[in-house]
Amino acid sequence: MLGPLEITHNGRTVAPSAAKDRAFLGELLAHPGRLVTTDHLADALWPDRLPADPANAVQVRASRLRATLRSLTGQGDGGGVLRTRSGGYALDLGQSTTDLACFEEAVRRAEDEPALAGTTLAEGLALWRGAPFSDVPSTPCVRLQVARSEELRLSAVESYADLCLAAGAPPASLVADLAEQAARNPLREPLQHRLMRALHLSGRPAEALTVYDDLRTTLADELGTDPHSDLRRLHREILAEVPAPAGAPATSQGAAEPADAPPTPRHTAEPAESPSEAGPAKVHGRSRRMLVLAAAGLAVTAGMCGAVVTRLSEPPVVVMPDDLRPIPGDDSRLDADVTYPDGTKVREGARFEKVWQLTNSGSVFWHDRYLDRQLPWDGSDVCHSPRRVRIPDTQPGQSVLVRVPVVAPNLRVHCKVFWKMVDDRGIPYLPQLRGIFFDVQVVPDL
């Protein structure tokens, strides 16, 4: 659900191909565990004009979903997931689950167990593959579920950011995630505040100042107000640390407000601005060239037999002004887990080598490329490996083996580690493609 609809069972994934099939499943998923009447489903699937026999038309969609589930599970009843009840249908997930349910559970556990909040929130946020229900035709109930899910995600991103920022310099993927979410939510000031702090702590104060300039322009244009006092204070702190160019006036780095100046009344139609505020920020703020960042999210199958992280999607992306990513004609394909396929058991403290076979399926020669470890990061309860391994140079059409030495932790744990193809600066080559991972079970003895 947290991305395009997918149904997974025992490592196999299918997706409803017809829009009406996705609408039918999406409407049921928007009412988890509850009866959805045939009339409601008919109105949702055919809002403009009902078919001649609405009940039969809905039944056809139910039959198609059952057929999909049968083909996936090999069971005559499709695992018993879709139930016909008096007057309608319901999803009976039973031992199955959805990635959204797993994400909500992660958020709850983070609140209940503060000591584990960082790891728990990272795992929950890793379930996102894009916009929820992204390929489902929009209905009022689906829109409500999307809005609810997105708000929960933003709150989790902000909470996770607070934990990372309190620990010092944030990981690059957090900066990327904050930037992508801030771009999608330009009026959400708490998110912009965390992005500014993350950029500042990452040694990128000029970009933090640019975020503030853009935010101030947006707030003035959209709401006729200034940034919150916390943002203005952070802006002054960053500005005070950035030396002005030789011969430039003190305000040239970002049009800072005087520290003792009263803030513009919030939510007024025409704020009283000083000349120093009105000029540079509004004229030049949007013309500055800055890093464009997209979110880090980890793909998780939705629906059947648990939510299992399978691939990186929307990886951390840093698009430099003079770079072009993705490169036209560049493409990659994962052919096989040569060693240690998903679910392999390894003993505590074991040393092993994970090997993937990749194919250069595009027309661009691979040179000086690497696999870069994404999530999770270092810790006593994760598998340890190099942060980056080299991919052998590969001609278009050729396959290559990529090897990663791994050391299992000395405790029983489910160990999942994600990787993305990057250059020597850590910039992903294929931001539009999912990454790869290894997934092992660490056990006391074999």
C-alpha cells in the first residue's frame, strides 16, 4: 500500500493490472477488516455511471481478485483473504498483514519503547516505496487513508530526525529524506526547520540558508506571513557562522532579520517588511542553484504473509547542478542471489560472503561504480560489512559478480542490509530503480 499496490506470498509478487481491479482492492484496503457493502463498492468503482447490473459488476472484480490470489498462493480459496459476507466483501488478513499496518505498529512501538525508537522508526520508514496507493484510482475513502498515512509518515520523519540530530552529524540519507519531504510540504515549518538543522550539521550552511530564503518567499506569497520565530532564530545562528564574501554587505548571505526586530504578525494579509527582508529573498531566493534531494525509502511488499523489505525504492538522491541522473541509457538488473538467498540462517558471529549477480542491461559502460550500504547503519544488533564495495567495470550486456564480506552479530536477530549503486561521491546512478539487499536470520547454532 505504501507505493504501488503489490501482493506478495513466499517471495512471489503480483500486482493487479486493471485499474478497476486496483480500485476494488484499494477500497477494501481502505477499510481493513471491515465489511464494505456491494453498493459502496459500486459507487466507488463507477462514480460517474453505474453499470446495468452493479452487483454483478462488483462480483466480477471479486472473482478476478480471488483468481489472482489463487495463482499466487496455490490455494483454492486464495488463502481465505477475500471473504464474501452478507451484503458485501471484506479482507480477512489473518496471518497476513500490510506494510501500512507494520508501519503503524513501528510508530506505536517507538512511542512505547523510547530506547529503541531510532531503530524502530528507521525500520518503519523503510517500508515506504512512494506515495501510498499511488496507482489506485482515487476515491473519497482512499483519499482519507492516503492523507492519514502521509501525516503519520511526516510525524515519524520528524521524530526520527530529532533523534538523529540529537546524536550529531546526520546521515546523508536523512538529509535526503528531509529534503524530499520538505519539497512536498513547503508550508510545514517544523519539517523545514529540521532540514535546515540537518544541512547545517552536515557542513552545508549555504544550502540551509537557501532553504530559509525559499521558505520565507513561499510563506509570504501563499500566506502573507513570516517564518516561525524558531526558524528565524536558527537562520540568524547559521548566518552568524557564515563569513560574508569580501567586500559584500553583511546582509548579502541571506537577508537576515535583526535579532531584536519584532516578527511580522503571523497570518496577516500584508506583512510589514523591512527593505532588507523584501528585496534579496524575494528576488533571488528561487533563482539560486542548490542540491536537489529525493527521499530514501525501502520497498516493502504489501498485503500477503507479512510485510517483507525487498528492495530500495526512492533511494537517497543528490542531483548536483552539473550532473544528470539518471544517465540516459543507463540500466541495471539483478539476476540472482548467488550466495545466501533471502531467509538463509547463519550462526552468531559467522563470517560469510554475500554475492549478487548483476547485469548491465543498459547502453552505458559501468566504470568506478560501487555498492553503497544504506540501512540499517552500524550497531551491535546488525550485520557488519564495509560501507562500500566496488563493482567491477562492466560493459553493456555483460554480467558481473559483486561480493560483500559480512560478519553476523553475536546475538539472535533478523538481519537486513540494503545497498544502492553509487559513484565515488555516494551519488546514486539509478535513482529511478530499486536497490538490492541481503536478508539473513542469525541463530545461536545451526
